[in-house]
Amino acid sequence: MRKKVTIVGAGNVGATAAHWIAAKELADIALVDVVEGVPQGKALDLLESMPVERRDVQITGANDYSQTANSDMVVITAGLPRKEGMSRDDLLKVNAKIVSEATEQAVKLSPNCILIVVTNPLDAMCEVARRKSGFPRERVLGMAGVLDSARFSTFIAAELGVSVDNVHAFVLGGHGDQMVPLPRFSTVAGIPITELLDAAAIDRLVKRTASGGGEIVKLLKTGSAFYAPSRSIAEMVDAILKDKHKILPCAAYLQGEFGIRDLFVGVPCKLGSKGLERIIEVKLTPDEQAALAKSAEAVKELVGALA
Ligand SMILES: NC(=O)c1ccc[n+]([C@@H]2O[C@H](COP(=O)([O-])OP(=O)(O)OC[C@H]3O[C@@H](n4cnc5c(N)ncnc54)[C@H](O)[C@@H]3O)[C@@H](O)[C@H]2O)c1
């Protein structure tokens, strides 16, 4: 039987994730959104592209969860963007309610699924999904690190004029400006970038990566990035559904790893058919450890504001 992925939120990120997943023929897809006609319309449009792409994938869209039953994975991208006059805490509470309801509805019909949370603020939304689902940490992960490291890789490749295929960037910590890039573990053809770029250049690329989301928002004016985020979702789906044992940076619920407990923080995760198979710990320098602790502190603050 073909695998099945539910995507909650058929907005820019959710619908484009469906596109990547379908184009790669990874799984059948159930799109869910509250706006009447949107998940149905986008699902049908995408389905009608499959004969041209020569892919056999079923894609459905609905405003309820009836078609999502027995999904292998559920990706939650539903949420509202921050509106004028809305504080960060207001947004936190609005999106927490959306993620909580989405989790509840989805896991009722797919009790064995692996949850991938995408809605911001990411690390806190992962905690909402973990609490609501009652799932073990192996089955609740957040997408952010794949995106942050893809952005870092883009800038490294451009700076050195090399193929993106040669670049492996390594990031830890929370999403966006909470990200902790690790240049000494970021490599080009196996060579650490610290051997290829001076400290000022690395600092410039790191800063651009950390504000990578904001750079796109500024250009788009309405809405935020979705091509790279949705491709990053597909990467995690691919690693899990194909049981690849692939190491990707993801938000995972730490239980003492990197000296952090009971919090979602971005770390290198080995992904396979059971979800999180292992967290790969590396020895950090005191500066890196301090940056990670600061990032974790920011997540803790947000999670504290959830109650
Ligand atoms: N983790 C990351 O790296 C990352 C990257 C990009 C975007 N994001 C986040 O992903 C989320 C989605 O971004 P987007 O650009 O697709 O936004 P969008 O506004 O285009 O789409 C969000 C969709 O969610 C839907 N929605 C709202 N409430 C819902 C509910 N209760 N049930 C089902 N659907 C519901 C909306 O109708 C809308 O279609 C945002 O929170 C954004 O900040 C995270």
C-alpha cells in the first residue's frame, strides 16, 4: 500500500509541500484547511498535474479530517501570520490553539502517525503537539534546521563559487535568529569552511542565514518564505517514509542531550521509519554551548508563556 501524508494548512507552505511530495511520488496526500474550497481546489489542481509528471499519487482536499485516516505522517503548517498590533505572545496563543486542535483531530484518526510541526513559533508549537498527542518524542519533530542549513549552504556555495552539492552546513538551536550555526562542522567537499573563509566572511554569512526568513519577508512584502521551507519538509518526509536513517537537523524533544532537558531544540537527528532514531551529540566549545543554552532559554520562555 502507498504511504499517506496529511498536510494541515493548505497555504503557501502546506500546498507547496504537497507539490514536492507528489512530484517525488513519496505518498498519497490529504490536504486540510479551514478555508472552504481552498484545500479542495489546490488538491484537484495538483492531482491534475500528475498525468503530465507521470506520477501515481492520490491527492484530496477537505475542510475536515475524514480523509486523513491512517496517515503515516501528519505535517502541521496551519497557523496565522502576525498581524498589526498583535504581540508575539498573542500570536503564540492563537497558533497554539490552532496546532492543538489540528493535532487532536489528526491523531484521533492516525494514532500511529509521525508528526512534523512547521507552524511558528516552531519550537513552542512542537511542545503543543507533543502534549496534545501524548506521543513519544520519536514521533514528534519540528522542521526548521533543514531550512536554516539550506540557507547557510546557499550562501556558502555562492561565496566560494562552488556547487551546492559540495556543501554540508551544520546548525543547532532554535529557528531563525535563535539558530546556532557551527562553522567548524560546516564543510565544502569535506573541508571545514573555517579553512576556506576568513572569520569576517563567515560571520557575514551566519548573520544573513539567521535573518534569512526576514530577508524574504522584506522582499515579498506580504507573506513569508515557502519554497525552501516546503522543500525542507519533503526532505524529512522522504527520510522517514523511505527509512533512510538520514541525519538531518530537526527540532527534537531533548532529554539531557547537549545539557538540555524537556525542551524542543534543533539538533542533528537520525530519521527513519520510526521517526527520530537517535540524536547525534557532538562536543561543543564553551562559546557554542553558551549560544545553544541561550537559544534553549528563549524556547523555554515561550513554552512558559503557553500555559
Ligand atoms: N518552521 C519553519 O521553518 C517555517 C518556515 C516557513 C513558515 N513557517 C510557518 O508555517 C506556517 C504557515 O506558513 P504559510 O506561509 O503557509 O502561511 P499561509 O497563511 O499561507 O497558510 C496558513 C494556512 O493555515 C490555514 N489555517 C488556519 N487555521 C487553520 C486551522 N485551524 N486548521 C487548518 N488550517 C488552518 C489558513 O487558512 C492558511 O491557508 C506559519 O506559522 C509560518 O510562520 C515555518
